[in-house]
Amino acid sequence: MPIHDGPWLDGTPCWIDLSVPDVDAARPFYEGVMGWEIQETPPEYGGYLNCLKNGRPAAGIGPKMTPEAPTGWLTHFATSDLEASVERVSANGGQLSMPPMDLMDLGRMAVCADPSGAGFSLWQAGSHAGLGVVNEPGSLIWTEQMSRSSQENLAFYGAVFGWEFHDMSTDDLRYATFVIESRDIGGVGEYAADDLELPAQWWVYLAVDDTDARVDQVVKLGGSVIRPPADSPYGRIATVADNQGASFSLMAAPPEGYGD
């Protein structure tokens, strides 16, 4: 079901947003690549932009909090009890980067890092429940955590969110999907031995109707191609960077089950 209303189940990736040095430069890029309708917010929201697909919330774009903050996408996970989730993060080897805070009536959030250093956010919904559309062009299609210590992260996220896992590992790849109510929602994997420069991170996949055409648009609008389009069992995938260096993937077809 691509349309969603109300809070997401605990542990579900419920929102994604982008932190960039120049919000004004990000706007035309994502309008052109993703077809988002981008709305400004009142001044008290600090220049944050809401990105809509067919009128429904699909993502956010905001300015970096400090010049030293990373440029990139942040995945937020739903929780109905922020303080309890933060306690589980700390008790299981994670770190608290930003303590729980209220964002007006929108909700409450905390920013954390898992044992491998990958950052993520916890979101307790108020008036903003998060994603209103998934698994269709112009919306989130998949999220995955990649690092060099997947077994440690499987234990961590299982303890924090109560996830179950479906092991899909092969001789060449350690990878497991995480399961909520019998549905594969995202993945936790391990980099290949030759991917020495890649940091531990949560990775965002955005759905598109035509991967090759969207990649062409990325380049036209000042972005770059990290991995060119290629077919996979789950759709045609490419990895790109936007016009400010934030990387993400494009996928032409959704994995079944997200948000059903």
C-alpha cells in the first residue's frame, strides 16, 4: 500500500531528510530528479522544506546545523516511547548524538549512532507522522545499513527495535532484511572487503519510474554517477550524488511488502 496515514509501527523507517549547505540549490535538483512538489515552511522551522509527492509527505530538506555536520540523508525510525528507545540505544553499545528534543507540535526526536558509527534518528510522532507515501515513484523504496560489522549491528538493532531478521547472506555477501509484522522493511549488510573507503551508514533508496532517465537528469542538474544503472533481482538500481555531494540510490521497482 503506497499511501499511509498516521504513525508508523515502532522500528519502521518513518521519515527521511537531507541536510545540505545550500537548501536553495537542493530545491531545483530534487524537483527535477524526483518530481517533488517542494513547500517552504514558516520561518520558525529554520528554512526546512517539505517535499511532497502527489500532495503527500515524501521527504524533507534542511540546512546543516553546523558547517562541520555531514551533508547527506538521515533515516528516522518510528518510536512510541522516545526515552525508552534512547535507553536501549545506550544500553546496547550505541551513542546519543543529540538528546531528545521537542520540535514544536510536530513530534519529538533524538539523533543516535549505532556501534559501527552509522547515524540515525528516532522519531516520536506528534502532528507529523512521517512518510505519507512509499513504494511508488518519488518516494522511499528501501533503506539499509551498511558497515564492516553486520553481526554487531544485527544484535544492536534487534535489541533496540525488536526486529526479526531474514538472512540472505551468500559466500560473497553478509546481508539480512529486517522484518516487521512478517514484512521485509529494509536491510543490514556488510561491505565487501575491497570497499575500504566507505563509512558505516544508513543508505536511502528512492523509487523512480525510469532509472536511466533519472540518472541522466541527475547529471544534467549538476550531480554525479557513483554506480551506473544495473539490473538486479529487485529492480534497476543506480547510485548517484546530488549537486552538493549527498549520495543515494535510485530504484525502478519496489521490493514487495513495504508499508502494506
